[in-house]
Amino acid sequence: MTDEPENLVLRYLRRIDENVIRMDDRLSQLTMRVNDIHAAVAGLRRDQANDAEASAHLHARFDQLVAEVDRIKRRLDITEG
């Protein structure tokens, strides 16, 4: 009679072991996916920073052009009206 409970216990232990192995595989896959997401977010932040830098340069250039047009208007004595 003691053989049956031992076998039953071994059977359950094997099932638990299989489940643990599957969970470990899933966890490894999820870890890789999270790392990929972190890399993608870092890339997006880098792109956003580059876009902000380009926008700042364009704003500065636009401000220079506005100042030059104003200076030209003053020199030519052009008034809006």
C-alpha cells in the first residue's frame, strides 16, 4: 500500500517540476521582452531629445531672421500701415 502514495507523490512532484520549468521559460521570455521595451523607450527618448534640439535650432534661426527683417525695414524706413 505504501507504493501507491509514493507514486502519487512522485507524480505530483513531477507535475510541479514541469510547471516550474514552464514558468521559468515564460519568465525568461518576459524578461527579454521587458529588456526590448526598455531599449525601445530609450531610443524614443533619444529621438525626442534630438527633435527638441532641432526645434530649438529652428526657433533660434527664425528669431534671427525676424530680427534681420526688422533691421532691414528700419533701414529702408518701411512702415506697415
